[in-house]
Amino acid sequence: STTSMDNVLSSDNGRAMNIILKTMEAHPNSADVQRFGCALLANIYVRLHYDGKLNQRTSLTLGTKAFDIETHTEREVKVLSAAMNNHKGNAQIQEYGCDALANFITGANSPEDASEIEATAEVSRVYCGVLKIVVDALSIHETSPFVIKSACRLFSVIVFLDCGDDLRRMGPHATSKLLETMSGFPKDEELQSLACNVFVSLVEDEESGRFLGEEDSIRSLLACFKFENESLSASAAEILVKILKTNFLASNYFMEIEDSIESVVLSMMRHSQSAPVQHFTCSLLSALAALHE
């Protein structure tokens, strides 16, 4: 709860964050310490509104006392990254670590609202190398939907931060792994939605977009139209439109997949009152028609 997190942050006259980090640094091999620390930090960041800069100071009032808390330091990112790197096989540390690193940026906002935060170049620099952690989590814990969902949220944040070298080097592999996980959980609506949130931003990257234009990727995206989720249908259609603009072969794959057009039309009928769904599905059908005249 908000009150509980305020109590944690204000403990020891506002020095709680330093105590958490010192404990995690002192016991790097203790899975229990690292798991608890990651979970605690993930919940602390949700309590705070982030201004996009490092070394943020936040004033909190608890009862009659006021506290000035410093958070969002480079040290915190390093401690969380170390926890995940040292315990790659621990699913809970990977899940909570991804949550903490994502919440560090989004704060009290949802991952979808991250674009409203004006993060500095310094913050992007600090997050260089984090995408490798995401790829490892997706690879090692490909059967854990909880880890995958948390990794997706963090992946979305990394794409937003535009960690250029990381995305160029690791983006295609990360995209490939995420597509594999989508096909592994075809009925998990939340997981499909989180993955699509990543792809909407990533599809315009040349190398990553190439993976999204392959036949298996098209199948995974078409499967999203089977859900009742309006946002998911709109995202899938938007991604497919962007793919078709740069990859002619993708349109051939699309047309060869059984019931592909039917699934799009059914989604239009199911979400007849949704402007985004109507816009992107019509754009998709128009693009296909133009390519196959």
C-alpha cells in the first residue's frame, strides 16, 4: 500500500534506500536478499513520480515529519542489474528485477505512459546493457509467463529510452525470442498485449522489423485478432501495416495463411465501435489490396 511504502522510505530518517542497496551489495550471492530487495525497489518506484533525471529528490510527509528522499541513481540500476546477472536461473529475481528496472522509469505511470516522461541521455546511458538481461530472462525462463510479462514491460521501456547501440546489437535477437514466447502462450491475452506493445515501437527498426516480417511472426500477430481485446487487435493491425510498408514478402506470407483476411474482417465486425481498430484494419486491408493488384 501507499502508506506501507511511505513507512519504508521514511525509515531511519529517510535513509532506507541506502540501507536496501547496501544490504543487496553486501550479500550478492543470497537469492533471498536479492529477491526481497528487487521486490521492495519495484514497489518503491511505483510510489514515486519520476521526472526523467538521475538523482531525483522527492519530499514525503508522514504524520508530522517531512523527509527528503534521494532515488533513481545509477547505483540502483547497477545493483538491480547485478542481482539479475548473478541469479539468472531464479525466476522470481528475474521477474522482480525486470519490474524494478521498468518501474524505475515509469514510476507511478503505466508502461504505456512512459513516452510522456522526458528521460535524459544520461538515463539512457545508464540503461545500456539492460537489454542483454532481458534477452537472458526470456531465453532461460521461456516457460514462465510471469517472467515473460515483466521482461516485456522492461523491453518497452528500453525501446522508449532509445538505447541505440543496445537495440542495434541485441534488438533482433530479443525480437526473435519474444516472438517465440508469444507462440508458446497463444491464449494468454495479457502476454500477447505486452509483446505487441513492444513491437509497435520496434517494427520500424530495420533489423528487428525483418524478424517481424517472417511467416511465423505474421501467424503470431494474426492470432491476436482472435481475442476480444480491442487494444490488442488495434496493435496487431498497426504492426502488420508497418510491416507491409517495408517488406513485400510479408504480404505473400499473409495471403498464404488460411483465414488471414477472415480473421481481420471478423475483428472489424467485433470491434465496430472502435475507431483505432477500424482505422488500422482498414489500412491493413488497403495495403494488401494495393500490393496484390
